[in-house]
Amino acid sequence: MLSRILRRFILQPKVHRGKHNAQGFRFAIVVSRWNDMLTSRLLDGALDALESSGADESSVEVFKVPGAFELPLASLKAAESGNFDAIIALGIVIRGETPHFDFVAGEAAKGINQVGLKTGVPVMFGVITADNVDQAMNRSGLKAGNKGYEAAMSAIEVASLFAQMAAGEKRVRADEKVFPHVV
Ligand code: INI
């Protein structure tokens, strides 16, 4: 507590944080049809988050893929289209259902992260990796939150933060023109 008060007197950096206001941003939701009964709940959760945060209907598009393994490539296509400020990848991989759980879940996670790093378009990891169906159900809106809702809220926050950062960069570039003689 004391250190927090002291810090206020010493250092007051400008803190940037995204707002949960989706207005003006465009979103792609890429959703896996595998475990469709549950991934449709994730999609509902994501749409709920976007709508309640002010997103326009025309600024949200949904792309359906067969399974979580296809999420990275579909996300890459969406990112490269230049039509979206953020992408929300949704899926469910259940350990009990496949001997190649680690491959599907691992490649989905790695691939989704790579899309963001490669394109600069933020891609949210809204993929539930669960040991069993009960766990997956709980995290798709039944008990322990809805991963789709959470991913969409994160997408809004990050899109907003990146817009602030881009505006800051533009300001810095404009300031540089004050000294045109300095190379
Ligand atoms: N895809 C999933 O999204 N979840 C799973 O649990 C799953 N299992 O159990 O295998 C799964 N497999 C399909 C995979 O994502 C691809 O669609 C398929 O291998 C074709 O590339």
C-alpha cells in the first residue's frame, strides 16, 4: 500500500489500456465444427460479447472450419485479407477423444500464435483444451464461464489498444517533421 502511494509521487508513466468498446472495429470469428454442440456455444458467447460491446452486425464475419487443426490457416487468410482488426479463433479439443490430442491442440495453439506474429493482426486463442467432455462443457458456458465470450472481450481490448498504439506512432512521426534538417 505504502509503496503504491510512494510510486505515485515518483513515477507516473502514461499507461495504455484497451477499452471494451467494439464500435468501429471489424472482427472475424473462425470456429471449428468439431464438437459442434459446444463450439456453437462458444460462437454464441463471442457474438454476445461483441454485440454488448457495441459492434455493428456488418463488422463481424464468421468462418467455419472442420476442426481445430484448420483454425491457424483460416485465421491467416482472414488476417491477410486486411478486412479485420482482430480475429477470434474458437474450438474444442478433448483429450479423451483422440490419440493425437497433443498434435491437434499443440498445432492449433502454435499456429494461431504464429498468425498474429506474422501478420500483426491479433488472433485470440479461444480454444478449449480439455481432458473430458465435462470439462469442455463447463468452459463453454455451463459452469466455468464461456471461452468464446472471454476471447471476444480480449479481441476488443487488444484491437482498441493497438489502435491507440498506432495513433501514438503517427503522432511521433508527425513530431519528427519539426526538425526536417536533422537526418
Ligand atoms: N478437431 C477438433 O477440433 N477437436 C478434436 O477433439 C479433434 N479430435 O478429437 O480429433 C479434432 N480433430 C480433427 C482435426 O482438427 C482436423 O480437422 C482433421 O485432422 C483434418 O485436418
